[in-house]
Amino acid sequence: MAAVMMKCLYLLSVVFHVAAVMMKCLYLLSVVFHVAAVMMKCLYLISVVFHVAAGCALSGENNTEITQHKGGSVLLPCSCSDLLSKPQKLTWETFRTGRLTEVLNDEHYRGRYQLFNNISPANLSLLISDLREEDQGVYRCSTEKEHRDIFLYVKGCELVKKTGVEEVTGFIGESVVLPCVCTDLQDDPKRVTWKFNKNNHFQEIYSKQTGNHSNRVKLVSKNPPGNLSLLISDLTEEDQGNYRCSAQADHRDLRLSVKGCALSGEYNTEITQHKGGSVLLPCSCSDLLSKPQKLTWETFRTGRLTEVLNDEHYRGRYQLFNNISPANLSLLISDLREEDQGVYRCSTEKEHRDFSLYVKGCELVKKTGVEEVTGFIGESVVLPCVCTDLQDDPKRVTWKFNKNNHFQEIYSKQTGNHSNRVKLVSKNPPGNLSLLISDLTEEDQGTYTCSAQADHRNLRLSFKGKQPTSTTSRTTDTTRTSVHPQSTTTKSPASSSTTPEQVNQSSSLLLVFGIVAVLLLVIPGVVVFICWRHRAGRSGENMITEGCLDRKGNQKDQNVPDVTYSTVSHVNTAGAARVQIIDGDETEYARIITN
């Protein structure tokens, strides 16, 4: 057991010994690595010493040209050929002012330059931002041994020009663009001016807002920056003239011609239109692209100059077209009235055109002298009166009656004896103004006047009296001769001319006469019927007593139809009336007159 333990202790001692040896080896290795690191540092220091001793050899050519746009940035390259080298001295200088000036100490470049040698010692380049025209010149990068020169050109705006003075045309009231651009649209000149030649003196109108152009001018756009074109709005005649666009030391001239509205057509124009229709008063600029600075429509219809567009008389009845076509200044008036007739004036800032508008009303058809019209008492009559154009519709129509040498209006007023007895025949067509008078009386006879607008015509109404109500007998002659008793006629009161007033006053008397007349017609008929029946019973011998005329008739042929025509005359006498009955083809119609 003791022997075993001894062996174990021996083995442990061996292990510890080996571990100790290994620790020594590790230590030696660490020492070796440390020595190597020290050697590397020494080598680096030695190389630095050698580079410092050798200095910075600048790379690249001695003279270099660089062009850049104004407002941009530019990198002036300068570096050591050995990126590990570092110059002992570095300076950037410029000849821009005519003498050598150190860039890093020049107030002109304050805040606009940047160096990179603090990050990479061999990179000696200079960055200049926000380039200005004054930055143009020669720049020198210098070390203790040598230098490099760089020619910097700051590209400003060179204006695009045409031969001579460029012509631009604008129109009054419109806008116009005066073109002015740099040859390189990326150029951004520091200062842009526009001047206007007024009285042979150029007055700056941009960027200053002066004179007549104040608040009416601006650059069209600054994108791209080389577009320096000027926009002039709301052009006037005073804007016409010469303009100059200036950028840096360059400029270009332009001539602006402002065209106003030259009115077309004749100075005076006559237009005729019907009342109730529409009329177009034509007024326009001769150049359809032009637009007047000022437009007014005026009228003299009231005796003084009145603006149409502000007149309540035309509210809702007029229309302009210049909002659609600026050169079309015409005026449309609808629903024409008689009062619209007169002189209208279309005016611009330069000139005007006059229009004489005639509203065509009703011109009456007339005959030479006074037209005669005949009527009958108790009947109706039409007094003719029409417009020459039946489509005319006069605003007011009057009919007057001459009573005691004084014209009394009977239509459209219903006055005097004509009240409720007069009316127009028809209003279709509207130019028919004829008057219907019903239930004529003697008092209606006389002179009438039909008036429409400023025209009139006269008519004279006369009467022939009312026609008799009796019928006229008509006889057809035949080869057979007969003896006819002469009819005795007596005029009854109903046959005489009677005025409506008399009829109205004796209406009850007329009723009595009517009943009597009916009875007088019925009684002879009954008598004739009785006689006919009696004759048929006596073998053809006709005899009527007590009202029948004794007469021997001829024997009728059995083949002849038993037809009798009669003439009945009634005489208002004390005796009985005689009735004659006639056979055959001869026909006579009765004339019956009551007395």
C-alpha cells in the first residue's frame, strides 16, 4: 500500500514538473511576441523617419484647368504621390485679386472651404462651395518643396441672343413673357436685372418693382436657374417699348409691341328687329387674339348715356361673349321691347362703334283715305286692322270711337255705349288687331281709329238697316196658263227697321205679335187641308165655301198624283181671307206678310 502511494506521489510530482516547464515555454513565447511588436514599431518609426526625411512629392500635372457653375461647389485636387507621406508645410493661395492671397486666411472664403489632410495627411485637396463669379482665378497648392497651379473658371450666365433686337408681341389686358435664358440652363447668375427704356432712360423694373410695372412683373421660373425670362401681366399700352435683360456682364435687348383691340366693322350700323325677339349687336376686335383693356356698352335710349350692363331695364335680358372669346365684344339683347329702340355704343379704351337699333313694331296695313265698312243694326261687324307683318305683336293696341268730334277709347277699355260689346277678333296671328262689334245700334255709326304703337288707321262704319224677315216669292213659268189672284201684301210692324232699344222697350208687344203670326199661319193651313179633303169627296170638283174661292176645276186623270200647291194670302180685312188652289205642275211659293 505504501509502495502504491509512493508511486502516485511520484507521478504527481512529474505532472507538476511538466506543467512548470510548459509555463516557462509560454512565458518565453510571450516575450518573443512582445519583442516582435517592438520591432514592428521600430520599423514603422524608421519608415516614418525616412518619409519625413524624403518629404511630400506632389502628384499630377503642374497646371490644371477646372470649370464649374456659379453657385455650385468645386474640388481643387492636390495630394502627395506617397499616401504615407505628409508635407511639412501646406498652403493654398490665389491670384484672384491680382496678388497672391492665402485662401485659408481670406474673409472672402470664410465658411466656404474645406481641407481633408486632417483625415488623410497626404490628401491636400481644397473644396470651395457656393461658387461665386469672383472666385474665378488661379489657385496654388504649395508644400515646402514644390507646388501645383490650378486654373478655376466659374461659369456664369452667357445669354442666348438673336441677331439684332428681338421682337415680342402682346395684347392689352393679357400677359406676355419676355424670353431671356442662359446658354447653359444650369447657370445661376448672382444678379439678374430687367430694365425698361422710358423716355430714352433705362429704368429698372426687376428685381425692383418700380413705376407702371409695379406688382405686375416677375421671373417665370427659377427651375432651371438659367431661365431668366420675365412675365408681365395685365398689359397696357404704356408697357410697349424696349426692355433689357442683364446677367453678370452680359445683356440682351427686346422690343415689346402691345396690340390693343382695333374694332372691326363700320362706325355706324343700323339694325332692325321685331319686338319680342332677340338682336345681336356685333362688336369685335379685328385681331381675334387681342383683348381690350376696357369694354363698355352704353345706350342713349333715355336721352342720356346709360351703361347697359348696370341698367335694371336690361336685367336678365343681355348676354356678352368675351368670357369665351376675348375679342368678341358683341351684345345680345333678348325679349326686345319698344323702349329698347335707340343708339347703342360699344366702347374700348381706344375707340367705339355705334348701332342704331330699330325695334320693328306693328306697321298697319292702310288704304287710301278712310276705309268704309257697312253693318246692319242688331248684327255684328268686324272692323279690319292688321299689321303688315302678322308676326308683329304690338305691346299696346287701342280702338277709339269719334263721338262728338272727340275720340273715346272703347278698346282695350270697355267704355260708353260699346261696353261689353267689343273685342279683338283673334290674337293668332298676333298681328291681327281687327275689332268685333256685336249687337250693332245706330249710335255705333261713325269713325273708328285703330292704333298700334305710333301707327294708326281710320275706318268709317255706316248702316243699311236690318234686312226684312219676310221671304220673297219665286214663280216658275210653265206651258200651262193659270189665272193667279194678285197677292195683297201689307207691311207689318215687324218688317220695319227697329232699333235694339225699341225692341227692348216693346218686347212684350213682339211676343203678342209672334203668337198672332203663328196662328195666322196655322189657320190657313187647316183650311187648305179641309178643302182638300172635301174636294177628294166630290169627284174632282173643288169648292170651298166660307174661305174658299168658287171655281170649277178640271177632271183629274186617275194616273196623275193628287198634289195641290197653293198660294195663301192673308189680308187683314173684315171679311174672310180667300185661298186659291191651283192644280198642275205650276208652282208658286207663298209670301206671307202680317199686318
